[in-house]
Amino acid sequence: MGRAWSFGRWSRALLTILVAMAASLGTSRLASVSAAPSIVYFPQTGHHVSEPFLSYWFRHGGIRIFGYPISEPLTDAASGLTVQYFERARFEHHPGCGDSCDVMLTRVGTLLTEGRTEPAFLPLALDPVSATTPDRRYFPETGHTLAYGFKRFWEQNGGLAIFGFPISEELSEIDAATGRAFTVQYFERARFEWHPELAGTPYEVQLGLLGAALAYRDRIDTLPVARQEWVADYSPDQFQRAFRMPILMYHQVGEPAGRYRIPLWKFEQQLDWLLAHGYTPITMTQMFDALLRGGPLPERPVAITFDDGSPGQWQAAMALNARGMVATFFVVPGRGGLSPEQIRALAEQGHEIGSHSLTHPNLRFVSDEQLWAEVSLSKARLEQITGRTVRYFAYPGGEYDARVIAAVQAAGYDGALAAWGGTGCSPERRWAEPRVEISGLISLEQFAWYVEQF
């Protein structure tokens, strides 16, 4: 009894403190939003980035995709264009081209692999051309294929516009940093690297430092320069990261159709509509990475989420897998539904597992002790099942208040989702990002309206 009483007293005190902190944090963050700067300085490498390169760099992935700047803007002698070198890319300014092509990326992969004749660089002559599948795609433009993890990374982080076509098959090279062999693949504007030791994390696929290699080849001066007067250091907080993105919310899958139950054929129809209209499903990790850290997003992102972990969702996952699509499943591990083996398999297939509490109560009306158990033990149990960190929480029934949010924060989650609210994602709503409920009773035309107009 004494131990339980101590835990309850400790949890109540902690939650009280966190509620106050959350309230003051929300006020200060809302007051701090301001216009983004037109030039920033990176003390890590001692270089500036200014417009138009700065907005393009931030909007398309920032440090994760392009790395830090390693030169100041300069005039390229061959083309006369203003260019700037980054660790993983070189930017080109094409004035007068219009907003869609004002900034372009140099084909660094093509330039640095000229003359390579290894078998991996020879085009494949496929007759007939192989069909595209969720796991593999053939590009007749260059005669090369793209498969599995590299295909998913290419599709979810900018695709053709950022990386270009593949110009090799996968091959083994020596990692200069470790001296070990690893798998890579070259693209017109990038080199993908597979790091199996980081499997299951956002860093399993990384980009090679081709911008730095091109700067070395071109004998570019990469020495740090002094900060210009009145120029601030770069911080992601300087930029407004709010964006519109539909986060679709599903529940049961099966017959008969109802508000919280969608027939499998109708769900598949909606998936096919999304693909036909250029949408790329992403996980919650990708969404929050873009929202909080300026991570990259595909051109038309959408998130597919399921609440409860009911048995029929397994068939929905198979429909997603058949189309090379991913979803996030918010599971209630304390009551029946998907088996632990199925939950583990979903994570291994590339889907994301989140918590929907331990037993699905209305968290606003439970005791402090039960609230803490619902948010913390569900996380621990799902992490034990999947062997992966559970980072996101969906409130049961969409019910939450300041006390519930504080508990979710204290349990170590990175963000949380509400049940309704529209399609406007923003850092200020990190602990209750909105979703769009998809009823099993709506038509395909209504579904399209929710995705594109709601």
C-alpha cells in the first residue's frame, strides 16, 4: 500500500508541474512566431545561405537531405550560373525560370561517376519491360531499377525532382569512415547508402557526401568565412513549418459498412484513388520530422492511420502492402485485436506502431494512477512486442485535456493526434494534431473532397 501511495503522490505532483509547463510553453511558442530570415549563418561549417537557396534548402529536407553549406554562393565558370556547394548537393540559381525551377540541383551523381564501367552502371536491356511492383520499379529512361528500402526512400523524400533517375544498380563500395563494405546506389543527383546497423530508424538509408566530393574535384574554397554583421545562426525555429496535410483516421475494416467500419473493397478503392491522384502515404515519424525539424515531404503527402488495432486491420495492411503504401496503427495492447505476432509483422513491413492507450478509457476521467498506466505501460508493452521505440500517441475517443497531454509528454512520446480538427498541421498543435475521420458510409466522391478540400 505504501509503495502505491508513493507512486500516486509522485505522479500527481509531476503531472501538476507538467500541466503548468505545457500551458506556459504553448503561450510562449505562439508569441514567438515571426517572419523567416532571408539569410542565415551555419557556425558548424562557417558559411551563409541566403535566398533563393535558403527556402529551397529548408523546404526540401534541409540538413538531412542536403547537409550543411560548405561554400559561399559563387559564379560557375562553365555555365555562368550562381551556385553553392552543400555536403550532399550543389544548388544552381536559374533566374527567370519561374518558381518551379528557380533553383535546380546539379547532377552531381552523373558528374562523379562519368567513366565508370562496372557492371552495376551498365543499363539493363529488359524486353519486355518489367512491370512496376510495390517493391521494384524499372526506369527505361536510364535502364536501371529501384527496389525495396531505396525505392521507399526515393518516393518519400522527393523522388525524381530531388534525386533524379537511378544511374546504377545497387553495388558494394567501401565506407571511407569505417573501412567496411556497404551497399550503395547512384542517382543523377545523389548516392543512397544502406546502413543495416540502423535498421528501423530514419537513418537506415542515408545520402553520400557527393557535394563535398564535387567541391574537392572542382577545387572550391571551402574554408569558413566570418559571419556577416546582423546575420543570425540558423535554427529550425526561425521558420514557420505549418502545412496542410490530410491525416486520415480509420477504425474497423469489414462488413457491414458503418461510421466506424469500412468494407475492405471500399478501402482499396480509396487507396487506388490516392495513388491515381499523386498522393504518397507517409508515417507519423516523417510528418513530425517535417513539422518540427524541417524534414522532407513528398509533393502530395497523406497519412493513413488506424485506431484500436482491430483484427480486420490486418487485411487493410495487406492491401497497403500490395500497393507499396504505409500506415500508422495506433494499437490498444490491453484488449484483444491484432496479435503480438501481427503487430510485430506490421512494424517489420514498414508500417508504424503507435499507442492508443492500454485499455481505451476516456482519459479525462480516470485517476492519475490509471492515466499514467494507460500512457506509459501501453508504450512499454508495444515496444517489447515490436523491438522499436513507440513515439506517437492517439487519444482514445479523441478525448484529452491539459492533464492528459502532460502525461503523454512525461511518458516520453514525441507527439500526439486528436480525432478530428481538419488538415492544418502546425508545431503549436504538436500534442493534438488534427485528423480527418473516414466513415465507411461515405462515397468515393466524398472521400476525395475530404482529402483535397476539407
